[in-house]
Amino acid sequence: MTEIPCVGAVVFDDTNRLLLVKRANPPAQGMWSLPGGRLESGETAEQGVVREVCEETGLVIEVEREVGTVQRMAPGGGTYVIRDFLCIGSGEPVAGDDAADARFVTASQLRELPTSEGLVEALEAWNLLPADLR
């Protein structure tokens, strides 16, 4: 099975809100998820996550550390291997690239949004849910 290298960003602002994007395209179209996507040729994972967040939200972030990896089936075959990174960001996100919407959300807002498969579980496993969801 073909592995497709991808990255994702777990971005918190200074009030502990989590950055999410509403996916405009498959997979998980219409669902809220972490910003991220495929790595480009010759790009490191850290460079890719900074680029993807900027393309999808307009925000410039700082990468703190890698927090975990998830695998998801890719449309048409193959497996997305997504390395997720904890990042710090600020400012107001603006949806761009393949995001239909982008915003920082509180824990209670996260509970109400339709999220991509396994998102909340992965954040919980990495102890990265906003404080009132733990």
C-alpha cells in the first residue's frame, strides 16, 4: 500500500483555543479538522506544516514539537501518514487554499462541531484537548 507523507498542526492561541479548518475537499469534506496536508518534494515535515497552516489560514506559526502520527485511508487508495506537530500561533485565521472556513475554537465549540474521524480521540491520546475537555 502506498504511503502518502502528510503533516498536521495542533495550534493553540494565547487563550488556549484550538485552530480548526472546515475541509472544502475530500477526504472529510465539510468536517472540521486540523490544518495540514501533503508534503511537497524536498520539504521537511516542519517546513510543510508551516506552509500548510499559512496556505489554509494565513497564519504564521512556530513549531514546538512533534506530538504523534495518525494514518487515514486516502481516496482512491493509499494511506495518508500524518505527522502532527504542536504549534503556537496568533492572529485571526482567514480560510484559504482548500479550507472552507478557519477559526480558533474553545473546548465547548469543539464539542459542537462535526469533526473528522478520530480527531478528538487523537487529541485526547496526546493530552492536547483544551482543559475543560480532559
